[in-house]
Amino acid sequence: STPLGVEGIAAKHQTHILIADNATQFADSVVTLLNQPEYNNQIGEAAKALATDVYHNNKVISALLNFYNLQLQA
């Protein structure tokens, strides 16, 4: 992704995602993932875990309900 594309997402570079500032870095990242399938799988699994742990619908709904309940109590 680009830095703009990952804004607001809790993903970390080289852990959950590869972030590139220009076309050369983006292409290099793609080549790295193609040439290193274990690293590709590692990042993919980490991204999936992040999505499940942080952005799963149940987690988002729970956080929103807590927020709204606090607003009602204020």
C-alpha cells in the first residue's frame, strides 16, 4: 500500500503490510513477496489476524455501543 492507503489502519509496515512511497518501492515489494513465499504467508496471516482482532464486526459494534452508552450517561 501507499502511506495514504494505510492511514487510519493499525497495520505495521513489514508486519501486516508493505508500504511503498513510489512505484519502484511498490514493485520491489511485489517482487519480494513473489520471491519469498514464506514471508508472503507470514504477512498475510498477520494481516488476517489484525483484521479479525481489531476490525471484526462484533468488535466494532461493541466499541460503538460502549461509546454511545457513555454519551447517554454524560
